[in-house]
Amino acid sequence: MALSTGAREGECLALRWSAVDLVAGTAQISATLQREGGDYGPKLTEPKTKRSHRLVTLPAVAIEALRAHKVAQNAARLAMGNTWQDNGLVFCTEVGTAIDAGNMLCRHFRPALERAGLPPMRFHDLRHTAATLALGRGIHPKIVSDMLGHSSIAITLDLYSHVTPTMAREAASALDALLRG
């Protein structure tokens, strides 16, 4: 979800199935999961900014993954019986409650990086990667900015786009073709 849409960690963890339309291929970002101090655990709050409230279009790979995840989650819910707490969360614990972000990083994210042979990184780096990949494929910066929920394309271009060696080679090749006529 984070890599394919640029959603923030808290936005992913707060996402409810009622906000996901797998037929239309969209997800409504309308909350974020924040850590609470003490014994209160995580809680749902308003997103970071007004622009953070947004409808994101899901790529086919995300729709397929969410469909498979929903099937697995339904099986887990049935197996848990009365222990399951139905909060409607897309990403939840084995009993249906909100996931603590720290637990998600240790138990799921970092092991997934290791299995994929990727170096350690922050979860937030998935957001940067989504922006860089989209911009590198020629997606208009305004669309990428809206996808990330930024108030301005300047934020997207200044903070979330990174020049890759491939992008630099493509730019050089394009200029070479123009200059050679």
C-alpha cells in the first residue's frame, strides 16, 4: 500500500475496508493511526493536513494484493471466532485490533526487507520511493503531489523526488537526441 500509493505509515495502519473499493480501484485516506503514550495504545486521528484527506487510485498490483490479503484476513477472523475484534481495519493484529507501528516494523516490515534481500530502511522511505518511481515514469508532478496528499507540488519535488542513475541517463539521452537533431 505504501509503495504503490505513497500513503504514510499511519494512513496505511488506519485504513478501513469500508474506505477501500476494490472494484473501482480506490482507497479513501481519511484517518491516521497515532501512537499514544502509556497503556492507551494506538488511536485513530485526523490525517496530517487537509490535503491528506484524499482518494487514491490503486494500481492493479495493489488491488490484487489487497484481495489476497482480505481472503487471508477473513480466514484468520473465522479461525479466531469470538476472540476477533472487528474494527474493519485493513491492516490489523491477529485478533483484529490496531497494529502498533513499532511492532509492525519489527515483526513484519524489517523481516520482509530481509526476505527480499533489501537493505534496512525506514518505512517512510517507501513513500519517497513511490514519488521517485512515479516522477521517473513521467507522471506529472501535480498528480504525484495529489497522490501523496501534499499541499504543493514544491514539497513533492523538493523533498520526495530523488534523481536515480537511470533518470539521469534518460535525461542525457533525451538531450543528446535533441541536440543531434
